[in-house]
Amino acid sequence: MIEISARERGRQHRAWGGAQRNPRKGAPKIIQACEAGDRDVANTNCYESQRNQLLATSCRPLRGLDTLYHNQFLGFRYASPQALCRRLLRRLKTGCAAQKKSQAMPGLTVGSLRHALLFFALLCSVLPAKAQSGDQPLRWGGDAEGGAPYLLPNPKNPREIIGFEVDLMDAVGKRLNRKSVFTQNQWDGLIPGLQRGNYDLAVNGIEITDDRKQQVNFSIPYYACGEQLSVRAGENSINSLADLKGKVVGTLKASLAQRILERAGGIDVRSYENQNNAYDDLALGRLQAVLMDWPIAVYYSKPNPKLKFVGPSIEWMEYGIAARKEDTELLKQVNDALLALIKSGELRRIYEKWGIWNGETDQLFAGISSASQPGQVYQEFTQNITKKLTWRERLERYKSYLPPLLLIGAPMTLLISVLGMAVAIVIGLAVALIYLYAPRPASWLARGYVELFRGTPLLIQLYLIFYGLPNVGVKLSPLVAAVVGLGLNYGAYEAENYRAGIEAIPRGQMEAALSLGMTRAQSLRHVIVPQAMRLVIPPVTNDFIALFKDSSIVSVITMVELTKVYGQLASTYYDYIGAGVLTAAIYFLMGLPFVRLARWVEKRLATDRRVVVTAKRRRFGVGAKPVEG
Amino acid sequence: MSTIISVNNLHKSYGGAAALRGVSFDVEVSELTAIIGPSGCGKSTLLRCLNGLELFDSGRVRIGEITLDLDNGLSHRDFNARLRRLREEVGMVFQSFNLFPHLTAMENAMLAPMVVKKVDRRKAESTARELLAKVGLSDRLDYYPSQLSGGQQQRAAIARALAMEPKVMLYDEPTSALDPSLVEEVLNIMRKLDDEGMTQVVVTHEMRFARDVADKILVLADGELIESGLPDVIFSSPSDERTRAFLRRYL
């Protein structure tokens, strides 16, 4: 899903393949495991020729291959016959080498030796691993907004998260004798969230890249795929990456596909947050092609009759399970479990169920069996998004949106907003008073706070609070971070409201209080602030409504609130309009009582009761005049 | 008779403009002193100096046993504490009433005793009730200032000041903002307090009131005390030309 340099990808691939080919002695378990991946010569031969035939008749033709990438890394799969032969030969050689240990070393290149050793070391460390206590859940993070087939809310029961990665982690959990527990986290923040300790593993189509490896450790790859090009059904001029020059092409933000398109040059690349939007724009003619990870394309482009796949998949990437650097024990166990799952064919069955068993993964697992059938889940999904709904069905579906929106999203939005506003009001009042009445350095600080928090984006503030503060030892829970973030940001606005309110109180009020013998603080507390509070009800209500809607931003720090639930529903059902209108309506209806409440309070607390003028009187220019008595 | 207010050579200027130029006078206990003079002559400034709402540049103010004096070497904190003690002894009534609009008449009169003197609520309530009755507002106890007429508001403000049991009451043009028909009800309260022996200093343009009720008249012009004495003397045979010019416009 995320780009890495071409060289990296090749290295990773070789590391994995190389290690498979070079099992070490003295580690029976590993040899077993590796042998599962390392076909014997005959098998390999058979497998490769099978694959060759398959490819020749494949729906993804060899024509128009981007040979640059393929020759470099994908190696044998789509490469020229010569390359295929070389590959076969090498396989043969190392296969023999495994049998005749004494001859093994000369057959290895320095690079593959290093990687083999690394992998060996990794596997060796599996041996002493003890089974962890079964009570502790295996907590893993992912973003259910990413959609099918990775992670998505179950269309039949949106409160349940499904996806092939759920199945994968359930299987891994079962192997480890631990319960697999999913934790929602914004995709961009999966690795920071892992490092914060929100969960112990990050699993969501995270591609193994070198820069990520600086931060976390990766398991052995659990899935491999390439990028798939989609165009409109009637489009005939685009058949490969090379045809994209001068065209408008959409892809996912910060993905490998984006890097490929940019590297190709001369392509007008449009990056999207969401796959649906990209494919929609393609169907609508805003884009001429879309390049995306193959599994995404299979789920979001293939079922759409207006679109079609062209060319074979481009490049190669591998997904890995990320773990914290220090959690080597856990990683060993996960690797062990993955190997076992690969060996038993369990993992393949999961991919087949989801209809995403592909050549790359087949190759990654070194060919366990033959071609795949679209799985049952895949068929259900495609039916779900291609089916024409009757009005009754549509209403039924909208009704099914309500429980997640109202039971998960709305209460969280409400909680965050109310707590955030409470914090903002307290901070705002304190800062306004310091600004107005405290001696110089303190009032400067108050002023600085207002300027700083008002002048910088809330989104960045939230990131800093949630992902930045743990670096200095302050680790806040998502809810606390959300409330603090919103509170600090809106506190700056409230401070200005209160300052205006306090300054609007006539000077005579302070003088009267002082001349009664009150201190300045007493005067503020009993005379000035209570009046200012009433004065600022309208602007503060305004800000509350704004905060209420801004609370949707906290989804970036893993909070699942109303907008996040909307995103999940929309990407699951491919329905942005229905779910969007429904969600907007919920925001509106939830905000309404607060507006009403504020009006009521304002009216009740109005200091000048005579000046409550009805609209009618105002229209006729009749103000309220205090009656002299 | 003993002197309760003693003002000594008071100077005050705003920027370059001198507002008070060496004003000195004494006020005896139970006296009602009226300060008169043309607009902008420094009457209000003088009055506000008496309770420290304005700080004077030099000179001295003594009220009861408390002396305000700018060069006595007190720390900021001690000076403020002394200022508050002085203000507890001195009640102030403003031209624009300055009642607390978010509190009822009762609460206005209860707030300061409860906050400053830590009087308990019941005691504060009974005092407030008593004082509001005294100024004729028994039937307006729970009214908010905005629901009261100007005269009622000013009477409530007087009750609020009295609730602190001051030794001296200062009035800064207490009837200037009032409808003419409401002036009398406020002046009556001041007469009543005078009869009870309250020491009062009034900045006023109500010359008839000053002549009839005041024990002493101070005439201020251009920041100086140009004349002082008994009302009869000041009103019938003023010695200063400026006093004559001023009084001609009022009488």
C-alpha cells in the first residue's frame, strides 16, 4: 500500500526467498518450516511450468509488461523466458545445496548469504519461545475505514469488523493461544500507535519497507501483490503504464502506486484518500485510469461494469505484521505462527475465501496448490455493492446504519464535545483573566497561548499531543488526548470571548465593587465574571457547535466517533450519499438541543430583563425602555 | 465636634493637566458637606481621591484613623490592604448608580458584607432588608436593577453602601442622572441620614438642597478650593468672583 524504493523491494523479496532456499542445519524446526516453503526440484519444476501455462492463458496478459520493474525484481514470474530459465536453474542448484550441505556455501551470493543468515537468526530465535499465557489478548491495530478486503465493518452487522486480516489475526491468535483483539487506529498513525503501546501488532496492508524497518520490526510477509491498472470499459488506448503519459491517473495517497506513477513521469497524478472516490471519478470521466493495490482493485474496480482491468499487475510488494522493536519474543511467536499457517494451507484458505489468492502470494508461499476460485466472501461483497436496491431495501439498509451511528458514533462525539468544551471554558476564562489582570510576564504568556493555539491547525495539535508527547513521557489515552486537544484549541477562542465579555462590562461595576471594600479578585469573581459569562453565551454557543463538528478530527488519534463510523459505513456499502445525509442529520439534530438550551439560559440570565424585546416589537422599531417609577 | 476627614494639600494631574492644585479641608463628624463648582473643576476627582478610586500625586487624606499618603514607604500589598480598610469605612454612591445588574436589590446589599466582612447570609439578609426598608424599597427586595426606576436604583445603591456600615458616605452627583421628578426621593434619604448623624460629602448641582441641608459648602474651581463656609454665607455673599458667576447660573 505504501511505496518503497525498487531496490528495497528486490532485497526483501530475495531475503525471504533466499532464506527459504537455504535452510541451516541444527535447527530441525526451521528446516521443517523452510522445507514447507522450499519445494523440491521436481515440484518446483512442475510448479513453474504449471504457472507458466497459467500465465500464458491468464486474463492478465504478458503483453505490455513494464519490463524495467519486472526484470529487476519480480524476477521469474513475468520475466522473459531466459530469465525464467535462469531462475529455475538457480532453484535447482540451491535445492541441491540444501541436500548437500558441504556444497551449499559456494552456491550462495554474498547478498543472499547475509539475508539468509538474518532470516536464519530470526527463525532460530523462534525455538526457545515459550507459549505466552493464554489470558492476555493479542491486541492488534488497523483502520477499518480502509475497506475491503483488509478490514471493514461487516455489512450484515456494522458493529463487527471483518476482513482477511481479521481472519489472519484470529488464526495467528489461535496458534499463540491468545484471543485476537482488534483496535481501531487511523492508517497513517498505525506505526506511531504501535509505538505508543495502543496495541502490540499493526496489521493493515502495511508494506515492508526499509524506512519502516527503522521504526518497527516486521514479521515474515503474509501476503504479496502488485498494483493493478483500471480504466473505463470502453477505453482501448490504455494498456500499460507506458500508455499513461499525459493522462489523468488517480491513486491512493502516499501509496506505492503513487510513487510508480510519479516515477514514470509525464502523468497527471491525482491522489485520493479513499479508493471509492478514485474509482467513482474514473467512472465519471474525471480520471482516465486508476492504479491501486491489486486486492483493492479486485474489490472496488472489478465488480463495477463500467470499469475494467488492463495489463498485468505492476511491481511487487509484501505486507508484514509490524511489532515494536523491543517485542522480539512476540515477533518470534508471530513468525512461527505464520509459518505454520502457510504450511498448513490455512492462510491460503483465508485468501481464497476472500478471493484474493494471487500469483504473487502463491509465489511467496512457494506454490502450495493450483489456481484459486473467487471466494464466498468476495462474491457476497461484490453482490452487495453492485446490486440495484429497491426503495424498501434501501430503507432497510439506512435503518441498519442507525445502530452503529447512534450507539457508537454519536455518544462518543457527544462525550468528546461536551468534555472538550468544559475544558475550553475553564482554560478560556483563566487565560482571559490572566491576560487582563495578571502582571506582565504572565499576561504575555496568556497572550502567547491564545496566538499559538488559535494560529495553528487543530489537526497538528492533536498529532503532537497524541503521538508527540509520549516522546517526553506523557502518554495520554485517546479520549484524554482528544479532550485535551480540543480543549486547548478552543480554550484559545474562549479566552478571546471572555476577554471581550469582561471588557464590555462598564468600568463603574469594578469601581462600585472596589469602593465596597472588595479586593480586585473578589470583584472579578462576584461582579465582573458573572456578568461577562452571561454576555458571552451566544459566542460560546457558536464555538460549541463548531467544536461539535470539529470533533470529527479526533478520528486521527484512533477515536471512533460519528464521522469515523460514517467513513466505515460509506466505504463498506459504497454509499456516500445516503450515509452522509444520515450522519449530517445526526450532527444537526444533536447540536439543536444545545442551541436551544443556550437560548433558554441566555434568556433566563438576561441581566436587563426589560430589554428582552420580541421580534415583533423590534420590527416596528419599538425598543424596550426602562419604565420610570 | 471632632474632625473625621482631613484633606491636606492634595495635588492630582492627568498627563499634563492639573485636576487638583493643593486642596485642603476638614470635615467634622455628622456634618453634611456639599462640594459645588462648575463642570470640570475637579469635584468628582476630589471625591474619588477620598476613597482611593483615584490616587493623588501628593498630599494626604485622613479618614478616621486611616491615613492615605503616597510616600509612606508601604509595600504595594500593604498599601492595597490599607486602601481596602479605608473603603470599608467610606460608602460611595455614583452618578450612574452602578448597581450589580445580575443581582436583585437584596443581593446587591448583601454581597459586600458577605464577601468582605464574611457576615453570614442570614445576618446579611436581615441587614439588607432593614436598609432597603429605610430607603423605601421594602416592596422591591427581589427586583433586579433593570426592573427599578432611576430613583429606586439610586436608593438601592445607597442601601448597598450603608450595608457596609460606613462612617462616611460620599455621593458623586447622585441625582444628575435622574428624571427631575425622582430627584427628591433620593435627597430625602440623604436628609434622613443627616438627621441620624451620618457624615456625608456630596458633590452636587442641587443648589437648593445644598443651601437647605448642608452644614458646609466647598466651592471648587480650576482644581482649587476657592471658597468654603456656611451655606448662608456662600449663597448670599460669595466673596470670589468665580463663585458669583457660577451661582448666578443656578439661582
